[in-house]
Amino acid sequence: MATNKEILNRGLKYIVWALPLFFIGPTVIMSSFKNTGHPFFIPVLGLGIIISTLSVILLFRGLVTIMKSQSDQ
């Protein structure tokens, strides 16, 4: 069974973009909880949640894309 290299590379790019976001998202969330009295607490918390959600979505899309490259579709 042959692997489609272009689709495999696209899946790996998704995962490469997701990995730093896995560390940035929780760091931003932790930083927002350290500053609960600050007026930007809610926007920074929202940004951290968005970054963390984006990292999970990118990882999932990367894995799905890699699995598609393994099969002949």
C-alpha cells in the first residue's frame, strides 16, 4: 500500500502547528488565573481557551489527514 506523500506532509504540518499551541494555551490560561483581579482576566482566559481548543482541533485534523494518506481514497 503506497503512501501519498503530499497528504502526509500536510498532516504533519497540522501536527507541527498544534504542538506549540499545546504549551502556549495552558500557559495563557494559568497566567490569567494568576491575575484574577486584573480587568483583562476574562479576555485572556478566553484567548487561552481558544488557543487550547485550536491545538486539539489541529492535532485531530493532522491525525485524520495522516490516516487518509495511508489509505487510497
